[in-house]
Amino acid sequence: MGEQDRSRPGVLGAPGARHGRPGTRPGVRDAARGPDHRPARSADRGADRAAVHLEVQRGEAFRELRGRYRRFAFPAAAFALLWYLAYVVAAVTAPGLMALRVAGPLNVAAVAGLGQLASTFLLAGAYARHARLRRDRAALDLRWEVRDRLR
């Protein structure tokens, strides 16, 4: 594409091609409109939205929901981390123990590794069940409350 083509509006790559106006560049605001040409209502609306979200966040229902999540997630994460670290430490410090045969070609390390995999799936299932039974309804209620207040 030659220099002549770039100066014509509407040609791909020309300065005004995106907006259809010659001499304008994408992402640059018009000087006459000022740095923020959105109506003042938009700023007020954003402040109102923030106030509603903060009010809900400080409310009892949100604190209860967050507490339910933490009472499950933190112990579950601690269990998973400790179980993984125990496996790694045992593999490094007790190779003789990990090499013991359990049944056929399976040794303690293989059984513990399969236990890691199984515990991961069990924990994911327990998390999903806990969320469905203890948190999803309350979170949905809060979500609708926020949506109704923002209308």
C-alpha cells in the first residue's frame, strides 16, 4: 500500500479509516469534547453502583456467605496441601518405604499417587456439593438483590 493510499479516508490503515473521518486516530478523543466526554450521569451511576456493592458486601448475608465458603475452602485446601507434602516428603526421605510392594507391581508410592488422584476428585466433588447445598442459593439471592437495587 503506497503513501497515497494511506492518506485517503476509508482505506485500511489510513488515519481516519476506522471512524470515517479524515485525520482522526483510533483511541484519541476530540479536543473540543474534552478529556471525558461522557455525560455526568455515568459517573453518578458508577458511584451509586459502588455504594450498592459496598453496602451488600458489609451486610450480614454476604458475611455469612463468605464465612460458609471459608469454613469449607480453607480446611479443604490445608488438607490437600498437607497430603501432597506428606507424599513428597515420604518419597524423598523414605525411599525404602515407598518401594515396598503392596500387590503385584504396585508399591506404596503408586498406591499413594493413586490416592492423590482419588482425593483430588473427591475434594472437587465435595466442594461442588457444598457449594450447591450451602452457598449457591444465598449467592443467587444476593445477586438478585444487587440487580434489583441497581435498576
